[in-house]
Amino acid sequence: MNYSYPIDESWTTEEIVDVVNYYSVIEKAYEKGIIKQDLIAAYNRYKEIVPSKSEEKQLDKQFEKQSGYVPFRVIKKAKDFQPQDKIKM
């Protein structure tokens, strides 16, 4: 990994850790696969921190530009899976 995660300096340390966890879950979905439940839990926490759809899109674009991974596609694919299913991009 040779990139950084998009971070808002106004977030608390706990929020930063949770956002980094969310992006690492997205990476895992691409690299190894992840259980839907784990993905959705990380996404729900991310949405508590970043409730604005436009801010979410902006941060996700920054992440995609740096990593090549597209969070939207992972979340969209997860909607078609059962809770215990493994999502692999």
C-alpha cells in the first residue's frame, strides 16, 4: 500500500480509526474477500461519521484515485448478498 486514506482533520481520533477501518475493509473486499456483516458494520459506522452523501462521494473519489478501489461498487454488490456471504471483488 503506497497511498494514504482521505481524512478530515476535524474528526476525533476514534472517528479517524473507524474511517481507516472502513477503507481497509474495502481493500480487503478487493484483495481477499470480506463477510457482508463486517462490511456493513464498517459502512454503517462510516455513515455516522460522514452522513452527507456529497462528502461521502468526495472522500470515496479521493480513496479511489489513490488506491484504485471503488467503495461504491463494493457496497452495491453487498446488497445482493446474505449476511454471512463473503464478498470478493
